[in-house]
Amino acid sequence: MADKKAIPGVSNIIAVSSGKGGVGKSTVAVNLACALKLSGARVGLMDADVYGPNIPTMMGVSEQLKLKVANEEILIPPENYGIKVMSMGFLIKADQPLIWRGPMLHSVVNQFCYNVDWGTLDYLIVDMPPGTGDVQLSLAQLVPVVGALLVTTPQEVSMQDVRKAFYMFEKVHIPVLGVVENMSYFVCDGCQKKHYIFGNGGGTHLAEKLRRKLLAEIPIQNSVCESGDCGKPITMQDPASLVSSAYQELAKTVIHQVAELSSEDAIDPAQIVQIEKFY
């Protein structure tokens, strides 16, 4: 812990992880960042999925990064929806694969933390890659992460990998804030009933097993996929939708949890009042 170095100007770093791919982790990271921004918070989004950087597409940002030269080269992150974004997708050509070993991944995480002009942020959301490997370990070693969110879908095959991610965070001493169950249910337009396509109660069972809270159940909605593909996050595009409401509630919960975990000066208490008024 003593060797960790805070990112200048960044109050709270939150990792969004799953242990596996295909559960909508990046979608959760993007829309959580947007919901926090809508609350009035200053927010950044770091795409730590070096091999599969999808955040630029989902956030509608494709411009190349500029270099600010002082005593060293500092990257100025592009910004959209008032959120600063950093991704390997800004530094490589589209469809270019990265074939890197661990030391290179550590170097990238280090640069994304300390060689990016993040400015002043209340929250830096970090979209973690699948698995429990080099990037996760590097982030844990480099910076004080206030907590992690674990994203799962209701199926057992998803929860198996999420449990591994939980125990990984325990080993590196990063608190797990709780579980987010994505693709929880589908609401039919005709009957307005909840249909549990991938099963029911998986996230609740997982949270109980891990002795953590189930922070949100995010429903399935066609517009979520469409908005991500066109770079217009659903939370920004349609804030009154069922999915957006779930992310707004998640943002409120995260703000309160971070406030409890952080020191008194790491978060402005007035911000909690502000988000409650907004929602």
C-alpha cells in the first residue's frame, strides 16, 4: 500500500471487472461513468482492456491524442459528454492486434495513470480486461483503487469467473463494492412483464455467497446495443429509459459507498445531495 502513488487530481478510482468477457462489462463502465457525470461529478474513463479497446466506439470518440510537452510527454485525453477518455484505441490503427507480454502491459497501465492529463476528477472509472492477469495486477500495484464492481450475468458459467475475480481483488487488497447483474431480464412491450431469459436470482445468490451487496439488476434493452455501436450511451441518449434508471440508481449507490470508504476530503458531501436532487 505504501508504494502506491495516487494519480494527481483524481480522488477516487473505481475498477469495473468481471473475470470474463461477454457480460457487458464495458457497457456497464460506460453508462456508470455517464450516470456519474449526469449527477454533476467530474468523471474520467480509462479503457484498460488493451487487447480489445471498445470504449472509443462506445463513447463516440475516435480522434487521435495530442501530446502536451512539458518536462515530459503528457497525453491529453479526448472528451465527450463531458467525460475524459483514455484508450489504447487512440494510439493504434483500427483492427491492429497487439501481441505483447506482461512488461509492456504494465508500461501501458503506468502511462495511462501518470502520463495522461486527467485534470481534476471525482471519479476515474477503469474498464478492466477479462481475466485476472497482468493488467489487474499492475493497476493494483500502481494506484490506490477505492473499490471494484463485479459484473456478471445470471448464468452459472458467468458467475464462476466472477468469483475468481472477487478472490483476485481480495488478494491484492482492493475492496469489492458489490455485484452488478447485467442482462437480468427483458420487459415485453406488450405485457410489461419481466422475462428472465438467462435465469433468475443468479446475481443475488452470487452476492450472498461473496457477502457483498447486489448493487443493480440491469435489464436487457435493444437500444443499449444500438446506442453503444453508434457512440451514444443509453444513459445519455435516453435518460428516462428503464435501463438508464437502473444506472442512475447504481451511480447513487456507488457514490454513497465510495463516500463511506474514502477519507472525508476525497469526495465532496454536497455531491451526494446533488445527485439525489438530480434523480
